[in-house]
Amino acid sequence: MSGQIFYRERQKVKDGSKTPRFRIAAVAGVDLKVYADHLRMGELKQLADATGANLVELKGGGGKKKHDKE
């Protein structure tokens, strides 16, 4: 079984900006150390190809925040 790299889209990114949009949240089954805070999709794909891992996108909740009152 190949490893998995879990990533998510950054929260504070603006549409049209040329800044990296993704962040690695976790890595399973792959010996990989990541020193960058934010990555582009092309960079994530290169990491996955080089390590033989699958990319798994984490979906956001999109609901109320924890600290909001009901």
C-alpha cells in the first residue's frame, strides 16, 4: 500500500493572488519531512510522484465555528 499525503486549501487566500494555496495537514506511510508552510498543487503532485504517495484533499466543514453561540 502506498502512503498518503493529506492536504487542504488555505483559509486566508484571495482569488487571483499568486500565492501558494495549499497546506499539508498530515502524512501517513511515507517518510517525508516538509519544511514549507504553503505549497502549490504542482509542488504537491511532484512530492506525491517522487514518494509514490496518493494525494487526499481534506474537505472543510463549512459550518458554524466552534466558538459561535447557537
